[in-house]
Amino acid sequence: MVDLSGAYLLDPEAGMAMLQDHQFMAQAIAERYPNVRLAQVPNHFRTSAEEFPFALVDPRTDTVLKELRESEVNISFVFQWLYEHDTQARGVKEVYEKYLADKAKIAKDKRDKQKDIFNENLDVVHSIAKSALHTFKHNGRTIG
């Protein structure tokens, strides 16, 4: 769970946005989705390792709906994400099925990557075992 104590909501009426683009986006989100606000960690609170300085937040419950990178804070990405996760417009079942499918795809990609690394390491072991040399080169690495 994300700590929102150092963040503030970008309220379109208060004009507290760091950039004019962020203020316009906060206003567009508030008009289209009354229960969603754009939140930002102010620059003076950010660290160099801050990966998600923005978030979409439900202000009634202070629940973070989506953490956003600096590059993801554009109107097309945000509204596409909000539309894809809007249970009233698309239905709870469809949104939940998409969530499960996305989660399964991420898990499969992770397993495939681990399997590729395992197979590459296994290939190195087999190559060394078959070699009669004391040192062995594999993909530019000298092993021995």
C-alpha cells in the first residue's frame, strides 16, 4: 500500500498542479470520473529513486487505484486505463476477467524468462562437461 502522507491531490479548482498539463489532466479526470483524482508527490519530497511520482486515487477512501510513472502521465494513457477498469461502463465480470488474464500473462512471462535463464546455464554446464579443455569460452565469457 502506498503512503499518501507526502502527496497531495491535484485539485483542479485549487490549481495546485506543478505543470499546466497536470492541472488540465486533473480537471479532465475530475469531470469524467468524479470519484477519481490525480495525486502527485511534490518535487521537493521526491527522491532520485522515485519510480511512481503520480497516482490515481479514490479521494473518499484514499485508495490508490493506479501508480503512474512520469512517462505515463498523459491523457491518452490515463483515460485508456480508466476506461479499461471502469466497472460501470464495462461490467465487473469483464474487468475482472481482463485483470486475471493480465495477471496470468505476467506470471507466464516471468516463468518463460526464468526457463530461458535456466536453459542457458544448463547449456554452459553441458558445454563445459563435454570439453576436454581446462578453460572454456562460452558467449564471450572465459570459464575455467
